[in-house]
Amino acid sequence: MKPTARSTIAGLAAAVLFLTLQAASVVHAQAPTDAELRRLGDAYAQAWAKGDAKALAILHATESIRIGADGRVAVGRAAIQQAFQEALVGPYRGTKIGVTPGQTTRAGQDVYVSEGTYHVAGGMPPQGYPTRWRYLQTLVRLNGRWLIAGDAVIS
């Protein structure tokens, strides 16, 4: 059976639709840009400087996991907020933090793993408390916004 012009056009239209949908899914799975990583790092640093544990917790996904510099594990925003609160009124009171993102690699659609460094300045951290460390974060895009789903501080 010989293809008609109508069936050929319909086939081409289906192919174009398929390729468009494929391209849209590739765009959807883009890595966080340098600017997005900088914004996340800047928001983290600003909240830290204000001693705002709630703002730090909001940068994390609802069921995020965080391992702090002291090795303490916090699961969920409420526990993460509590851990930040204790640190920011305790040993890191009055400090500022700098965040320097490093490499980021894709782990899945809208899931990336990022590493980098933190450094703390100012305040009077007690002897033995680190002021520089590395981090490993799992970042997820939820509702168009990059959030921290996992955060491990490596002294």
C-alpha cells in the first residue's frame, strides 16, 4: 500500500511532536546553573550571618538529611532548624560563613550532587570548633526551586 500525502504529513507531525517532547524533557533536567548555585550559597550565607536558623532550614527539602560539623545527624526541616539554632546561638554565634561551590554532577532527573567548601569568620568559636570544612550536598529541584536534600559537612 502506497503512503498518501496525508499519512506522510501525519507521520512527520508525530515525529516532530515526539522530538519536541524529548527536547522539553532534556531542558527540564538541566543542572543548576552557576548563578543558581551562587544564589543558594548567598542565601545560606545571609541567613547564617543573621543567625536565622529558620531561613537556613527553608533552604532544605522537607525531608532533608544533614550531618553537621560535629557529626550530629538531623532529619527533616524541624530538626535541621534546631541544629542550626543551637550552633548559631552557641559556638558559631556572631560568625559569618562563606560558601564556595565546587563541582556538580547529575545523579538523576532534577537531582544533582554538589561539593564545595565553607569557611567561617568573625565571632569567637571555641577552641577545637572547625572554621573551614568541605561539604557534599544533594540538590533537588522542587517546584522550580533548588533545595538541599542532603548535606554532609566534612571537617
